[in-house]
Amino acid sequence: MNTTKPAPECRTYSAAETARILGIGKSTLTDHVRAGTADHLQPIRVGEALRFPMTVIDDLAGGAA
């Protein structure tokens, strides 16, 4: 019997993916997060990494991702 669970589906985008989807540079995105002007993107810090919920970014991009 196989008892291994399938890997959970990723529900976030990296900063690089988010920047590409939004058509901006990664450094611009991270600058806005640091300045507090990107709170509407609901950034998530995981250690030093930045992640963004797919639902938020997809809604903002009009589902273009």
C-alpha cells in the first residue's frame, strides 16, 4: 500500500513571478513592499523570501497569469 501523500499544490507566487505578471521589475516590487505601498498585494514573508497569494495577483492581473 502506498501511504505517501501527493505534494501540496503551490498557492503563492514568488516575487520574481509576481513582478513578471504585473509587468514591473522585481526590485521595484520589493521596494514597494519595504515601503509599505504594496499592502494590497498581501505579501507574505517566509524567512527572507517574499511570496504573494495567487488569488490576489490573478485577480489584480485579470486572470492573465
